Amino acid sequence: MRIISGDFKGKKILQPKDKLTRPLKDLTKESIFNIINHSNLININLKNSNILDLFSGVGSFGLECLSRGALTVTFFENYINAIKILKLNISSLNSKKKVKIIEKNIFEEGSLDSLNKKFEIIFIDPPFKEKKLNFLLKKIYKLKILEKNGVLIIHRHKKEEDKFPKEYKIIKEKIYGISKLFFLI
């Protein structure tokens, strides 16, 4: 796994040796950024954006955002082996000043309440079998942490049948291999 574009292009991203973390494939990551950069439905300048990377794992998505000029990235992860590697990846890119790591279970009461800013992009890449996605989306909406013209990107298994809360509108849906991407506003 590597950074595909920007200041850190070509840099390797370390991965855990166990199978409990599912890394974001380069093809999927590249597709996400093509949609962000070229869709007339999304009006986000990544270079002026604050990013929230939920279920961040080793940080593949957030690190790619930093490489492409994001202002800040907040990583949210609770698996200790992934957190250790995430910290090594951030350190190898010399990006500690632009990141915040929250080491909590996202579903614990009050876990998102500590966020003190709004985000232009919120990326959600939960385990494919995670069933509490609606709870999380409602919490994000209630806390108003997505900027008015921001986008919420969800990475799911293509066979997963998700129904999203009425507060969100799907602006793009794309399937790649075993993955399905949703872009919501």
C-alpha cells in the first residue's frame, strides 16, 4: 500500500500483520479522489479542508488527504495494533502537527462529542459487517460536524444493504470489486 498522489507520492504505508484491519485498496482510494476532484456534484477544495477519518485503521485515506494538501486530519480508531502502525505512518511522513488521533470506540457514549470543529469530508470505513452505521450517521447529523457543503463518504461491502437516515442524500454510488462507495450530503 502506498500514497498515490501529492507531496508524499510513492511513500509506503505500513500495514498490520493480522487480518483484523482491512486496508483501503489503492484502486478504491484513487476512485474516491477522482470523484472528489472531478464530480460537479461535490464542491470541495481538498487543500482547504479538515478531514475526519472514522475507523481509520492505519490511516490510508487520511494520509492521502494530507499528501494532497488537507489542512488537518482527525483519525478515529480503537484497535491498538492499528493505532501503533498509524502513529508510525504519521511519523514517517513528518505530519504530526496536522493530525489528531482519537483512540476511542466510536460507538461509546460521548465519543464524538470531543470533536471541536466541522469537517468538509468525513470518511467512514467500518468493518464490512458493522450494523450500527445508521446510529453513527444520526450522531454526526445531530452534532453538526459536517460542513454545510461537506461530503460524507462511506465504504461498504457491495452486498451490504444500507438504508441511510432521511437527513442525508446520496449524490453518488459506485461499486469496485467487493467494495461499494456512497457519497452523501
